[in-house]
Amino acid sequence: MGLFAGHEPVDHAELDNFGVDWVIHYSFEDLGKEGTSTKPMIDNTLAHSHLLGAEISQAISEFVTLIHDLEEAHLQVQVRHGYGPSLLVFIRIPPDLLGNMVYKSRVKDWLHGIIHEFPAGDDHTVVESETAAEALRSVYHAVTWQKHLGGAGITPKIGQWKNIQAAIPLQDRAANAELLRKWSKTVNITAEDLDAIRALFGEKVAFYFAFIHCYSTFLVFPAVWGVFCWFYLGPYSITCALVNCLWCIIFVEYWKTREIDLSLRWNVRDVGILKVNRPEWVWDKEVQNPVTGETTKVFSTQKQFLRQLLLIPFATVAALALGSLIILSFASEVLVSEIYTGPFKGYLEFLPTILFSLSLPWITNTLTEFAKQLTDYENYRTQDQYDVAQTSKTFVMHFITAFLPTLLTAFVYVPFGTKLVPYLDVFRTYGLMSANLAKEIHIDPARLQQEVIYLSATAQLLNFGEEIVLPYVKQTLMHKWRTYRDGRDAARMPRRHSQRTDLLLVDAPEEAAFLARVRDEVEADEYNVHDDTLEMCVQFGYLALFGVAWPLVPLGFLANNWLELRGDFFKLSLECQRPPPIRADSIGPSLQGLEVLAWLGTLSTAAVVYLYRNSMEGVQFSSFLLTLLLAEWAYLGVRFVVQTGMERISSVTLKRAEAKRYGMRKRYLEATSGNVSPRGKPRVRFEDKVSVYTTGTDVSTSKEGLLQPGHDGLHHGRQFWSWAPQEAADAGVRMIKALNTTMDGSRTGPTKVAKGA
Amino acid sequence: MGLFAGHEPVDHAELDNFGVDWVIHYSFEDLGKEGTSTKPMIDNTLAHSHLLGAEISQAISEFVTLIHDLEEAHLQVQVRHGYGPSLLVFIRIPPDLLGNMVYKSRVKDWLHGIIHEFPAGDDHTVVESETAAEALRSVYHAVTWQKHLGGAGITPKIGQWKNIQAAIPLQDRAANAELLRKWSKTVNITAEDLDAIRALFGEKVAFYFAFIHCYSTFLVFPAVWGVFCWFYLGPYSITCALVNCLWCIIFVEYWKTREIDLSLRWNVRDVGILKVNRPEWVWDKEVQNPVTGETTKVFSTQKQFLRQLLLIPFATVAALALGSLIILSFASEVLVSEIYTGPFKGYLEFLPTILFSLSLPWITNTLTEFAKQLTDYENYRTQDQYDVAQTSKTFVMHFITAFLPTLLTAFVYVPFGTKLVPYLDVFRTYGLMSANLAKEIHIDPARLQQEVIYLSATAQLLNFGEEIVLPYVKQTLMHKWRTYRDGRDAARMPRRHSQRTDLLLVDAPEEAAFLARVRDEVEADEYNVHDDTLEMCVQFGYLALFGVAWPLVPLGFLANNWLELRGDFFKLSLECQRPPPIRADSIGPSLQGLEVLAWLGTLSTAAVVYLYRNSMEGVQFSSFLLTLLLAEWAYLGVRFVVQTGMERISSVTLKRAEAKRYGMRKRYLEATSGNVSPRGKPRVRFEDKVSVYTTGTDVSTSKEGLLQPGHDGLHHGRQFWSWAPQEAADAGVRMIKALNTTMDGSRTGPTKVAKGA
């Protein structure tokens, strides 16, 4: 593409990855904490190590097993030490082997119908990978897949390998820097940029960036429209509400077609089916493929569905737990700010929010842990399905924490506050408060608007700082502290090992920069693409649910997202481990989240407009319900129309993909036709062979000619079919004349007709 | 299968089809009615026919062109005369040609991805057809497809061939009789029976029978449950309502999975894409397939979608027209039955209904005609899409006429009757009535129940009579009348033609029975499968919308459907033309109709239960709306859960199909692997070839090693990778020991740990 050509040369020495494909971070720090190990030693040559204690010998035996397994899988290994008591095992795959693995991976894709062009070749074919991610995916498989699938079976943090802290590819610093530099200068990113992310980090990550890009581009319209509404219509405008809801529906439906588009562009459509089994997965029966005779392990879908139904009580419990916490904090805040008149009011006002913020992580973690156990129990075959299920649960919790406070403000506190607040009087009976609650309470309908403004401006900025700036500062400080500590330790206790060992503990000068970088990378956080997607969904949710209260919301979001996209890429490429290039054909369960939010958004917008338009005056319960009902029906109707329209757009894409596939089959047909003799079925005549039952093996019963069309009566038809073609035509002409005469009857003779014509 | 074995032998002579594959009914009766024709004569050998008038010569020229076109398409033809001024052209395809056409049709299916196993062979391969329908489909294509596609281009009733009244295959009397006899003796029909229908009439018809069978089987549960409710819960029970709604949702979702199941069983999934263009279709641009270079004509989907939006005003107009008619007739009926006290009350009561019934066909026909023009304007490429669009419009109209009267009774007349009826007082001002409307009006809440009982019992029976018995009687009488007329004509005016012509006009004795049958068949009605499907949908609609008013409704429907299934097959096989064996992968737009009815049904059931449970007492508008809103949300929630559950069931089917496809690819791989040399791409080494941009053709820019993973640094890494495997392992072990010492520091010596272990 020449995109990166013409820039200043990059310092290769600093960016060089030394040909390393993958790095395993083996830490034996935790071994001592687990008590004594009874595991017998594997390698007799290491017998002398028992002198250093059972933990050390276990560490050594684990390490040796690791090296052994990697070498068995034909991977080249190299070892350096990491920070603290840990080792870095560097892995390289011989190019021919890698090329062959890429080829075999493509054959597997073809076998499962992911790609449609048959990758011609044999068992030893070597191909070049199309993207870096494709090559890395093969490396990933070589390292992590179970041994019977041809991998080394190294699964970080699980079972036998629980002391392996990370197994990751190394960041491609140069490519990352180029992309980041390019984006900092432009407003929009292109399809080629998305392709570049896909080439570096795989489709799963690329789908997130495609989503935020698509969403931000879509935001331009409501941002402009919002400014217009702000000047001419004001908040709670019906026109503004209608346009916003329509926009939400169109965006969600458009994104679906975009997903299909991208999954075809990236050849990952329906890629979910060929993912390998999770190591933790349990099957309950084996199914044999009737054609190939291969057996597949399966877990009863009914059983799984029943287990999934546990999500309903879980969601209820989570909603109740989080809901009551939120309501409690909300009530305390109201209590303090509106009613309390004692000392320290200025400070106490923040107390509930602070307490809520402090207890929220604990509750969320407990619920997440519980959700994880539920997901484990649901027993998903692939990591993908597992992630989807776990993410769905996280979504439910995040949606509750994100939207419930504002929903309470909008639909409980402001409309019913004057009726509900006096109930807080109960506190006075416990002597907690001396103020008189019977006094007039002012509840400001503008409170909703204030919250929305806060959410769309301040909160987004704070979030950005927390998500991207804070980790960067933390990482830098951590790095400084480590350098200081290592220097101090070295000074306090000079090492006393053999000279050879001492040499091993000191980095070679030409490797020093590289190793320092690798040590940082293996200790960095894992990048979780679901979290970033979730953040965008929550943002979309605010817009859909409460955008009508302050028309400038989309403008704030648009500005935020310009930064967010770049910040997320900064985080992904500089602050996190490089994620393994996993394939995906969508943004996963977030799509359902978006649909639910667009639906909830329509209801919420209708309700907000109805309630707040005339500042709660003339509000009636039955008209409120009627508004909701009409909004609901309008949503269903509009969505149906938009869906139908969008299906046409995606049908064009699908047709193009189908045309491509058709072309491939056509070429194949042309290549084989003529030189392939008909095999299998003999050249048989059609008669007496057609059975009315397709599944029947016993054709003889229909041989009597009962069930065939047409050809059943050849023995009777010999006379019937005896005329030559010209005879038949002639007979027809004669009959036309004759029948015409008969029809006209005796009244109008044939000659009369001729005269009349 | 041996299914039909052991029965008494069938009279072959009477059932024999004389080897005829297809029959064309050419009628020149209408030619004379169109005025003089200026069409020049085509065949000079027919010059003498001008004596019989321009119409006759046109008939002859059309006939000769017909024979010529058929022979050009390599079809054997034979001619006999039909009833009145018409000819029967019999078509037979030579078996080898037919077998080859079937093979080519399979190749086409494979090219478009309908079937997945490559049909091995060459241009001259002859295969046996799997079913009679498959062979007939090839005949159908040979007769109707445009000449450039290899057919004869005979399109009945359209353009050049507008005088061809029918082009149909002949009924397979024996097979039809066997099936009908079998079903009259059993309660349930089997999957093999459905396969038999498919083999005889093609997938489109088979899908209808599969649907009615599936629906009737599902009806067993609500029938039993309804009897229970009838005895223990009574009408308008909440439990009964909940169960009914749940059943409706489950049935609709289950049918979707069943459709997938059947379309895979019958190899017709996504068959819509390879249908040929309709002759009337207009394209606006040509698109080239980038792979094969073939051009495809397309019509802009955007333009079509915009045209489709015209459906909204159409539906509005139709709803208003039908709605006002229904309301008018309803109001008159109420007027007469409740208020009018003058003479002839007993007869006048039926007048509105009779007037309504008489005017309904006219209005429906006008609307249908208008709908047809709209569908024509929407310009669909294939006949399938056209049918879907036209049927959708018919559905809308039928739903209005079917449900609006009962909806009016349930939600307007009974609840608001006492308020609305006095408005009819307006009639008195015109002196039309003398009764006093201010008197107390009794509106019986049981009226809804009476209507529902009528609909589920009487109406179904009447419908059956109208649909199946009446046409049979009509057909028989028609046949008798024709025989009588022909005899009379022959007696009144003895024919005066040449002896040879006279011979042509008299049936040969061995052909007489066959020709009589064919003449009846070509003049029979076309079988419209959409109408039958629609009827079942309307029945489902009654059940979903008003079933709760009388729990025995499903029992009545179940009994009716036992008869209906057999009656429909009787109609299809004895009263109608044999439909061309068209393929389809669903019941078409009826599926959407079912979904809408399940949704409407939930709302309607909730409303009916709320209103009628306590006989309209304590009814409040806000609680009514709340009931609707809750029912709506419950519907959405339950449907989501049911859908998720059903997707699992269909995913099993899809997985099985995928496994089959996988098996085929695997076998292909095994067959080609080893003897196919890698072609296309040369065996290249992996390094320096990976580009970050997948679409790039210029790989050279990334050759500097900026963008590759791992392998970029081979020139730096030579030193890094210099250790032999054993050296690396050894170095690791040394480092573990050394780092452990460093970690434990000076406080806990290594020996201490060993002692503690």
C-alpha cells in the first residue's frame, strides 16, 4: 500500500523483535506459597536440585516439562530471566513449519466452510500468510492447542500450567507507532486502517475498532441535529425525540449489515464453528459423522439451555443487590442534600456517593465471581461461547449500575419525590436527624438534565483518565520502582553463583533494550476488548435513554470518541499485552445489548418527553401508559421497516459473496469437466427408475409404473406417439379448421368470417 | 418402501398417462373476440387458410410457431383436440435428454450452493431423477424457460402465448389414490408421506402439507388443555390465557426450526437465489461477476424498496375500505336486531350480512386487482418474490375481513355498545325508523363467545363445503353439461370435413378414457397453495386472538383439520390441475403473518381476559392499558427465551448438515491430496513476505521488516538464538536456582526451605 513509506526511518535496533514469535512468562514466585509439593521428579538428571527444596525442584521440573513439550511440538526455544523469580521462554517456529501450519489452517477453514476456495496443495505445502495475524494465529495454535491436535498444550494459568503467567506474542512497535501517528493527524479512519488493525491484532479486536468508528461516524448526524435542536427546539422536544429514536434504530440495524460486510471482507463469517474445545469443557456423549466416520464430542444442548435459564434468577439477584445499593445511596444523598441541616453538610453531601463508589467494586466483583461460576457450570465448548456468556452477564450488571441511578432520577425521584421523601422521616424516629421533614421540599425537574450533562461531559473525561492515563502513570512508576529495587537488591547482596550463572543473569548489551521491553510486556495487563465494547454500548445507552433531555449529548460523545478511539489503540499497543489474534465475526453479545438499549431508549425517551415537557403538569397515569404503549408499537413498526430496508443492503453484500463463490465453483467445474468420467452412478436410462419415496431403498415396488410421471406408459403409448412431427403439426392445423367450423356452427359459415375480416 | 404393496391391483389402462410429460392447452376461442388481426402469416405452406378468415390463420400460425418452438427445444410433440375450439399439445422428452437435463439442473444447484456434493460428470452425463417431481421440474424448465436458457419459452397466458390456457403436467392418478386411501385410514401422517407429496408435487406444495400437519399435531395439546379448562376453569381464565399465548409463541418458533429441518431434508435451503427471471421483469443495469466475467442483470434494490413502501398507503386504503364496509354492516345489523321493531324484523336481521357478503367479493377483487398492479410495479425478478409480495398483500386484506368483525364485537360493541348505539339515532331524523332509541339497550357480553363458537364450528364446516364439495359438484355438472352439448351439436350439425379430418376429431378407442381425463384436467382450476396456507393462518389467528373466550375452540379446529388435510389433498389431486413442481424453502410470507398473529394474539387475549373476566365490571382505562403493556413486554420476553431455546434445536439440525458437508469436503480432500501438486502459489519461504495490509499488492514496502511479527529480526537474532535446545534448558534451570536465592534473600537460606519441606 505504501502507506507508511516516506516517513523518517525507525530505529530498528530498538524495535527489533529478534525473530521471536511468542513469549511465555513462567513465574515460580507463587510455588513457595502453596505448601509442600508431593509431585515426583520427572527428570533424573536434576536429582541434585532437591538440595534447594521441594519448591525449587518442582519449579525446575515444571520448567523442564515446558521446554520438553515445546520442543516436542517442533518449536525452537530460548530462555532469559524475567523480573523477579520468573523466566521468559522465547518461542520461534521454523519458517517452513509455520508456512505449513498456515496452509493446514486454511485447509481446516475450507473443510468447515469458512473459506470457499479450495487451498490446493498436499501435506507438505508451505504458503505465505496473508497477514501477520494469520501467522501469529498459527503460532498461537502451536503453543496452546492440546497435544492430540498438534500443539504443545501450554494453557497459561490453567491446571498443570497455572504458574505460567502469560503466553503472548510481542507487540509490533513500529507498525503500532505508524498507525497511531497517522490517526493523530486525521479525523476519520479508513477501511484500510481497519484492515491494518486486523492484520496486527486479529479480527476480534478489529471488530471493536470498526464498531467505534462506525458508531462515531453515525454520531455526526445527531451531533449536528442536536446543535440545531438546542438553538431552536430546546430540551424535551417531540421532534428531537422522534429523530433520536429513529437514529438509534437505524444505527443498530445498520451495524448488523456492517458486521456481515466486514465478516465477508475478512473471511470470518461463521468462524465460531471451528473453534477448538476449551480444556475445561465436559462432554456427555460422542456423535459419529455418518459420512467421514469421525467422532465428535457433544454436550446436550437441552441441558445447557436449562442451565442457561439460571441466568434469570441470577439477573434478578444482581438487579436486586445493585438496585437496593443504588437506591440506598440515592436516598441517603437526597436525605443529606435536601433535608439534613446539621453541621458538615458540605462534606456529608458527598459521603453517600463516596461510600457507594467504594462498595460498588466489591459488590461487582462478588457478582462477577458468581457469574463466572455460573458460566463455568453452563459448560461451553469453545472459549468464544464462554466469553459471550460471561460478557452477557457482565453486561447486565453494568447496565444496571450505569442506568439505574439516572432512571431513578428521571422516573422516581423527580416525579414522585415530593410524595416519597417524607417517608425518610423514619430516620428521625431513630434520633438520627433533627430536621423537620414535614416542611416543603423543592424537587427540581432540572436535576435530570444536570445528571445527563454530567454524564455526557465530565464522566466521559474522568473515564478516559481512569482508563488510559492512570494505567500509563502506574506503569511508568512501577517500572521506575523495579529498576530501583533491583539495583538496591543487587547492591545489598552481591550474587554468589558460578561465573556462568552470573553471566546468565546479566543481559547481553545488544539484547538489553529488547529484554527490558519484553519484561514490561509480559507483566502488562491483558487487553479485554469486551470492556471497551461495553463502554461504547453504555454510551449509546445514555444517548438512547436520556439524550432527549439535553440535545448536546451527542456532540459531547462525538468529541469524546475521537479521543477514545485513539486512546484505546494507545492502550492496546503500548499499555497492554498484545492479544492473541483471535477471529470473530461480530462484536458478540453487545449487539443484543444495543438492540435492547434502542428499545428501552424509545420507551424512556417517550416517557421523559411526556413527563418533562410541561414540567410534570397535567400528567395522568393513563396517558402516560398510552404514551408508552404507542411508543412501543411505533418502535416495533419502525424497526420492521428499517430491518427490511437494511436486509436489502446486506443482501447486496451477500449476493456479491455468493457470486464470488459461484465463480469459484464455475472455474472448478470448467477445470474438471471433460476429464472426469462419471463415477458412482452408472449411465442409466430414466424409465422405471423413479420412486415416489426419496428415502426408499426398495425401488422395485414402484416398477409397475404406478408412481412415475409421464414415462410410465411407454408400452401403451407406442400408438399414441406414432405420428411424425410434421404429421402432428398437420393434424393440428386440420383440427383448428374443423373445430372452428364446429364452433361457429350453422349460423355463421366459414366463408362469412373470411369476408368479414 | 413397500407402502403401497398388497393393495388390489389398479386398472392400468384407465390410469395410464401414455408417456406424456406435459400438456399444453391451446385455445383459439378468444381469437375471434379481439377484432381483426394484422399479424402477417409466418408459414407460406398455410397460404390456403386465408379462406377461413384472419382469426383462423392467426390461430394456425400461433399453433405452428408453438410446435416449431417445442421441436427446436428437442421436445417430442403430439396433438389431440380439446373441449370446444382448443387443441391439446402433448409433450414428451426423450429419456436421455431428460436425464441430462436433470444432471445439468443438479450442476446448477451445486454452482449456486443449493446442494454441496459435486455431481460428477460431463456435458453428456445422464442421471436418474431422485423423484418424479425432479424430472417434471426439468420438463417444466424445458417448456417454460426462455430460449437463451435452453427452453422453448412457452409462457401460458403471457404476451405471445396469451391463448395458451394451461401448460401442466398430468396427475399421477394411481399415486394420488394410494396416498388418499392410506390417509383415510390413519390419524397421523408420517415424514414419508410428506416426502411422497414432495415427490409428486414438489416442495412448495409439500411445505403446505408439512405445515398443516405440524400445526394440527401441535393443536392436540390446546385441544386437551381446552377440555380441561372447559370443565374446571371456564372461559376467560387467566391460566388458560397464559398457556394459550405460550403455546402460540412456541408453535410459531418451532415451525421456524421445522422449516429449516425440512429444507435441509429436501435439499432446498436458499433455493430462492437460482430462480430464473420473470418474463415481465425489467432491469436497470448489468453487473459483472469479477471472477467468472458473467454479467448479471439487476434492478436497484433501493428503488424497489421505495416502491415497496407504497404498501403502507395501500394497506391504509384497504383497511379503511374494508373497515368502513364492515362497520357499516355491523352497525346496520345492530340497528335492526337491537332497535328496530317494525315489520319483517326476522328477515331484515339477515339483510346487512347478506349485503355485506355480496359486496365483499367485489371490493376484495378490486383491491386484489389494485394490489396486483402495485406488485407489478414493484418489479420482482423471480416469480417466487412476486408471489410473496402479492400474497403478503392478500394476507393483509384477508386478515382485515377475517378478524375485524370479531375485534369490533370484542373491543367496541360489547364494551362501548351502550354508549355508541344511541348515536344510531341519527337514522330517525331521516324518518327511517320510528322506535325510540333512548330506551334501555341490552348488550349481552356473551355475544363474543357466540361469535367465537360460530367461527370455530359452523364456519369451518361451511368453508370446507365451499372449498371442496362445491367445486366437486360444479365439476361433475360441468362435465355432464359438456357431454350433453357435444352430443347435441353433433346431432344438429353433422360434420362435413374430409374423412381424414373427421377421423382426427374422433378419439381412438384406446385413447378415449385418457383424453377425456386430460381434457378435464386442463380445464380444471389452478391449485393455489397460498390460499390454503392463508386459511390455516386465519384459523391460527382465531385461536390466538379469541381462543380464550371458548376453551373448546382448539378441539373444533383439530377435528376440522383432520378433514381439511385430506380434503385439500383431494382437491389438489382430483379437482385441480397438477401444479408444476416448484421448489421453496418455507411457507413464504405466511410465516410473518403467523408471527404478527402470535403478537396480536397476546395483546388481544390479555385485553379479552381483562374486560370479560368480571363481565366489564370495575374496568378502568389505565389498568386496561397497563394490562396491554405488561402483556406486550411478557410477549417480547417469552419470545426471546423461546427463540433462544429453539435456535438450539435448529442449531443441531444445522450442525448435522454442516457435518455432512464437512464429510464431503473431507472425502474430496482425501481424493485430491497427494496427487495434486501445489498450483498457483510457489513454495515460498515465510520471511519478508508478510504484509500488514491484506489488500495490498505492493508487498515491497514492508520488506524492511517493519511490520512483520517475529521473523523480522533474523539478522539481529542470530546471536540470540545461538544456544542449542539443551543449553537453553540448562540455562533456565541455572537461572531458577539463582533467582530463587536472590528472591529468598539473605534471611531464609535455601537449605532452610529444604528442611521445612
